[in-house]
Amino acid sequence: MNDKSNKPTIEKYKQFIQEGKFRAFKCSDCGAVIAPPLGSCYSCGSSKMEWTEISGKGRLVSFTVIHVAPEEFQDEAPYYIAIIELDEGTRVTARLSGFDPLKPEDVKLGTSMELTFIESPKGRKYLAFKAA
Amino acid sequence: MPLNNTNIVSAAQTKFGKLEGITIREMFAEAVDKATVEAGIPKKDIQAAFIGTFIPEMLIHQGHTAPLLIDYAGLRGLPATRHEAACASGATALRAGIMAIESGLYDTVLVAGAEKMTSVSTNKVTEALAAAADDEFESSIGLTFPGVFAIAAVAHMQKYGTTEEDMARVAVKAHYNASTNPLAQFQKEITLEKALTPRYIAWPLKLFDCSPISDGAAAIVLTSNEKAKEYTDLPVKIIGTGQASASMDLCNRIELTSFESSVKASKIAYEMAKLGPEDMDFAVVHDCFTIAEIIASEDIGFFKPGEGAKAVREGITARDGDKPINPMGGLKAVGHPVGATGVKQAVVIYKELIGEAGKNQVPKYDTALMHNFGGTGATCVVNIMRRADA
Ligand SMILES: [Zn+2]
């Protein structure tokens, strides 16, 4: 693969998720890991990006349980949406897997999490995390 | 640079709520008439119009709203521009008006906002509102608007011990204040028990934590110092204005218990006005959800981080408290026609500052702050206003 075709794009980022892979952007100049994608690095200002693998490990920062969902997600409700801070330092918004949506009181912020994926009834994959 | 030439000389809103049989043009024209001819300001004096509408394309299949709306309201021919910043559309239109007067380009301008939301299904409205969040990375996995503020609420509860009951108290206060506001969508008090009804929208936010779907319009007239004297003895001066942005998606925010755009916009506005939170007699803040009011009351510096809920519990933010917040009932109970909201907040401050808020008059009313928030907090506008004789 030449340099040009390997340039990270939003479309490929989303396509990786559909393939059950999580690849992040990485700043070519300072090494900052960036996900979801940004066109410019807030650590050093560079716009040069490359792909990087990520560990898939992180911790739970905050969450909600969606009860009233937009039409396209209605048959999935209630479901968790969470903010996860990855060990690499960046934060992503993702689904949670393996927690009872009717017992949100039991979910503890700061819990160690690891990457998984959830497939919607229509076959779409969501980035998701489960307790590590 | 300080502001020294911008005066509000009239301000009006329509009733907010489900305005059946009334289109966006008609409600817009009603607000404009109330703020111009009915306030003794001839329409021919208006030189430009700055209009806030959020998403009429999806709600009523209509774009290019600025010339359309002013045409129906009898202002055909004026330069008219629409400003869109989700729920902060109205306040960004107001800032454009402020800049137009301060620059000396115009002496008298109209700032107005409107939204017609109830003519489509709730699903359609939810879909339209979701357009104010990051579609590619957050909405696409099922995050909703209430969900965004629910995530902030959970973080605030964990860090500071804020409770669902604290949030419910914000709703009780909003409904109490709106019960004497004839233009409010809900003019009925609710009990704490009712506010706590466990109908979850996005846990821990329940039905009564959320502002409603509304129709409505609001309008104000801004003029220079020289021109203001022709219209009123008691103008309200805008003495500070700040605007800031933040990432659309929550995952790019370092803090979830505070909104950085609110903190930044407040700081800019206070510095411009050479005043601080201690100088504000009251505030009108963006309470799209109850937790949003609690966090805003901290972000504008009325209370220390984490003490917003305590202030509600102790009645400090009640209409007769030391630091009243949303004395007319806020978005929560007055309604939230998105494009009109930022302008309506200025209407509320104007009425309070000139002492014409009727049963909703706050005890001290020389100087006040308005805080208008766009979408997930990706835009925030803060304005500081003071009655000219104060
Ligand atoms: Zn970098």
C-alpha cells in the first residue's frame, strides 16, 4: 500500500468498525492517539495523521441509558451510551455491553473496560465496551 | 473592547406552546409588531434584521427564512440574515445585531427568532433536534439530546453528590415561576413528587427534567445611544458580550461536569463589562434540561463548582432568593421554540430590568446576565445587560 491510500479517513475509520476492528488516528509528529478522528492534532497542531492499533482497554467516565430513542434505534431501547477513556488517553463515545439497562444504579464510574462490539438488529456494528 | 452604544429599546414575545393554526410567519410578524409599532417604533426606522431559526428545513421544509419572515412582517427590502447555532441561534443573531450597532453601520436594527415545531410528529422533531449533535460519531450509535445532558448529570452526581431530587427542584421552581407568566407553555405548578415521576427519557433524566416542544417567536429592537432617546427614557444597555465554542461530541470534552464554552463566554462578557458574578442581580440561563440550569449556575460563576444543586435546595435561585435564576419560568416551563429562545431570554431580561415583569418581578433589577447554549454546548453566548439609569 502506498502512502496516499493509507492516509486515514473518516470513511475508513467507520468501515473498520463495521469490520469489527477499532483503528485510531495517530499524529505522525507527536504520536498522540486520536479517536474519533480529527483533522488536526490538539497536542501539537500537526495535520499529518496515520493509523494506529489501540489496546482496547480503558475506564468508564460517564454514561446514560437511552429510554426514548430516535425511530431507527427504537427496537434497541433501553440501551447504554457511555464515554470511555482509553489507556492511550483519548475518549470515545460507545455502547456498553453486559450491563442491565434497568439497573444503572449498579454501574460504577471508573470501572475498567475493554473493547467489544454490539450488532444492531439491522446488522450494524457499534463500538462497545464491557467490564474488563 | 467595551460596548458603549447598544441599547434595547423594546422587546416582545408571542405566547409559547402548541400554537395551532398559526404558521411561523404569522407568529414572527406578531412578535415584530409588538416590538415595533405597538412600542412606538415605526417599522421604517429599522435598517437591518438579524434572525435566529434553527432547523426549519427539517421541521417545515423551509430554508432562507430571514427574507421570508421579514417580508410577511412588513419589512421587505431590508438586509436580513439568518443565524443558526442550534439552540443558541437567537443569541448569535443578537450578537450580530450588537456588532452592527457598535460598528456604526446602523442606528436601529431588529433582532428576532422563531421556530415552528409542533406541526410534525415528535419523532420528526427528535430527528431534527439530533442534527444539533455530532451525527457521524455520536448520534449514529443512538445518543440523543437528553442523553447528552444525562451523561453530564451522571458525572455531576458522581463528583458532587447532586441528586435526582435536586434536578426535580429545578423543574418545580420553573413551573412555579411560569404559573404567573401568561405567555408560558405550562402555567401550572407541579409538586416535587410529580417532578420525580419515574418516566425516564435518558436515565437519570425523566420527563419533567426536559424542556418541551414548542412554537413561538420573539423580537427586540436595538439602537444607538443617540437614537434610543427617541423611543424610551429607560433603555437597557448591553454592556458585555461573549461567545465561545467547544467540540460537538462529548468525548472530546475534558470536563463533563462543566461546559467549557459557558465558562469561556462568561469570562469574556464579565471582562468586557468590567463586572463579576457578584454584580449580577439575577440571571436567565439555558435550562433545556434541569441539570443544564444547575451546571450553568456554576459555569457563570454564581456558585462554586458543585454547589449549584445546594443553591436550588436552599431557594437561593428562587424568584425572591439572593440570586434568582429564570424568574419567568425558563425553557423548561415557558417552552423552547429553538430559534426564538435566545431572543426570548433577552426579552425576559429587558422586562425584568425595566420593572415590567408583573408578578414575576425580581426584587433587585439593575444588572443581569443571559446565557444561551447551542446544542450539546458546542456554542455558548453570554450577554450582560444593565438598565441605563442604574
Ligand atoms: Zn501531534
